[in-house]
Amino acid sequence: MNDNQKIRFKRAQNNFKKHAYQISSQELLALYDEVDDDQVVDLLGHSLFNEKKYVESYRLVEDNFNYLVENDIELVVNIYLKNRKFIPLRIIVDTIDVPNKNDVEQEIESLEKINNAQQVESNRANLKHFMHMGGESGITQRDIMEKAEELPYNQYLKGAQFNLVDPDVNPIWRNQLLNNLAKLKFNQPVKFVWMDGKTYTVTLDQLVDELDSPAYQEMQKIINNRYGQEDPIRFQQISQAAEYDAQVLYPFIDKTIQDPEVWVTAIHCHIINPNMVVDNNKLGPVDRWLEKIDKIMNLLLK
């Protein structure tokens, strides 16, 4: 922050201490657009929350998830509770060292019971939309997935298992549901339709998270070595493409990406230099996978 911005941040801090949350939020939102500063992010989260702008505070967490989870987990928990984001909060509690974990779990269950009693029709409609999302466009499916995070645990499980075998649900969302059930420690075998259209049965506690896949991690090492220092823009493009590939190929990432070096070269050709001279015997099979992945990703935008 420059000197002027530091003065404005100090003013926002003082207004926050005086409980003038609306004024502090306005000042901090302006700073948030100007600077990339963790102090601004954290204080803005608290200011919006205390102003009872729960949706806005939730969006802030989404945009700064890693930092806030690592540095202000109690704020994240409170924001998720106010927004009734029961499912992602359960995942956070199950995968991260949350202070007073038992108390948080009890509060989630208590709020779910209240929600069940007070939001009967709303939950019924939410679950119905969730279980029929296969008939919707990719963009609408995304919105339904987000809204389903407000469902009580048992209703979410019911809808998730239904969608996992619906071939009309985009594979990205089927894979996210599968990954969520694994993080929620759902301990029964699960059937799902993979991107090849075939139905498989998996035991969730044996699955590796997509970003923990050895093949994916090796790809990121190769990408960093090739582009990290010399070409930051290409590094970002290819690194993000590799992450998308892992999301679509989950949970069979390591079975599919058998040669991470070749896969990274194929991504480069696919999105950076289609005319690059390569060994088609090696890249041909990968190219066919990448074309399938492109089609799946494009459907998300329709």
C-alpha cells in the first residue's frame, strides 16, 4: 500500500473498532479493488460479516479461500454457518484442523435440524432441482450444484448418488460430487458414470484427491521446470489446463496420464502451438483425450 492507502486502511480500522461497519466496509471495498493485501482481505471479511452482509462475505471467502482458511478459520466457519453452506463446511471441518471441532460439528447438526423444520418446502424444491439437474444447461447445473450445498447432509447424499449415475450431468459435476462424498467420508461403495460413459463402482476411502494424484503433481513439476522462470504467462495457461484435465479425469487420473512428460507437451501443442513438430505416435492418444476434455469443458458454458 502507498501512503494514501495506508491512511485509508487506518481509517477503516478505526471505524471498525467503533462498530461503524458500513463505513469501514465501503473504505475496505475500495482498497480491495486497488491493492492485493491480506490485511485488507481479512478486515473486509470481518467488516462485511458484522454488517450482516453474509452473501458478500461468503463471496470474499470464495475469492480468497486458501488465505482465509489458513489464517482466519473461525471467520470462515461463521460465514459458512450464516450462509447455510452445510456441505462445504462439513468438508472443511473433516479435512482441516478447525478449533473447537466438536462444537462446530454440533452447531452444524443443530442448524441443519432447524433448517429441516423451518425450510421444508424450500429444501424439497432444492432437492428436486438437484436430482433433475441433468436436464439443465451447463451453467444452470453449476447454479444448482451451489444451491445444493445448503441441503442437509442426508438429502445431499441422496441427490449426489442419484446424479453420479445420470449421464446427462456434466462429468465435471459428477466428479466434484464424487470428490465431495470422499471428503465427507461417506463409507459405502458408490456407482458413478465416468467421462467415457461407462459405469464404475469405487470405494471412496481408496480414492486420491485430484490435486494429490502423483501424475498430476509430476505434470506440475514438469510445467514449472519448463515455463516457471522463462514464461510466466504460458506457465499459468498450461498449469491451469493441467488442473482442468485432472478435474475431468478424476478419479482415474493416474491410469489415464501414464506419461506426464508427453501429456504436458500435448497440452502445449493443443493450446499454444498446434503446428509444433511432434511424435504423433506418442501424442495422438493424448490429443484424443484432450479433445474429449475440451468438449466437456465447453458444455459448461452452454
